[in-house]
Amino acid sequence: MFSGKSEELIRRIDRANIAGQNTLIFKPHFDDRYSKDAVVTHYGREFEATLLKVEKENLYSLREAVGEKTLMEADLVAFDEGNFFSEELISLARKLVEGDKRVIVAGLDLTFAGDPFHPMPELMARADRLNKLHAVCTKCGSEATRTQRLIDGKPAPADDEVIKVGGLGDYEARCRDCWELG
């Protein structure tokens, strides 16, 4: 959280558009924090996106969402909040790459409890290129590698639900030393 993942995703899509490439962005159907039809950074920058049903990450669903022609013409296909998608995203990304599409996935690699946040670790292992961004710890100012989920201002217990959409006030960036479980 708060490391600039969505901002970097938008930056790369902007560059592809400047280069004359056709781009598509998808986000999980339930991620409506700031907008239903756009990827929006925590700082308000936004880019139009198409909702994709989680556990329906396949070529058929992409065609249904944007149309066959639009998908065929896309040079770059991006997914925001890849950690909210199912394992199906791995196969979809592979098929898109095999179809000569550039694929970018932005997402968290660890849950608030410090466990691998699937499908991101598998996508990271298969990626040709990887950029791991870090935030700044809200407690000490060090490099933050963890996400601290808060419930009423206190660390969430490890057995809390894994997927919980939130933003400022619900989560904080923390370094390993300042991160804790409730």
C-alpha cells in the first residue's frame, strides 16, 4: 500500500499511449474505492479501466468486456490490484503474452498478515521484468515492505479476512520492525 503501484501502472500506460500503442486496463469488479470505471491512485490520478469479474479471468471474459476487435488491437493489457484476482490470472497473462500482448500487473505481494498474496508471487516468478516498489514506513520513515491493516486504529488480527478493500485509515505502510499483528 502507498508505494505508487497504481501510479506506476498509469505512467507506463501513458507512455505506451504516447508511443501510439493501444492499451487496456482491467481491475477487480469489487474494487470501487474511488471509482467503478477507473484505476485511481491514492492521490487522485485516474485512468479509465474495465471491471473484470474475479475468478473469470480468461480470454472469453476479456472479449465479453471490451469486444473482440478491441482486445485483438490491444498492444498492452494491464491489470491493477492483481492480488485481488484469482489464480486464473496466471493462465490469462500467459495466453496474452503468447498472443504477442505486453502484460503489466500491479499488486501487493504480501497480505496484511505477511503471507504471500496470491496470485502475485507466481506472476512475479514468471515475469520477464519485475519492479518491486516500496512505500515509506508511517512510524519511523524507513523503507516499508509491509502493509499494516488497522481496525479502530489497532493492528488487525492475523485471522482477519484476507481481501478487504480499503485505503487511508484502513491501512498503513510499515517497515518490518514497525509492522505487527493484533
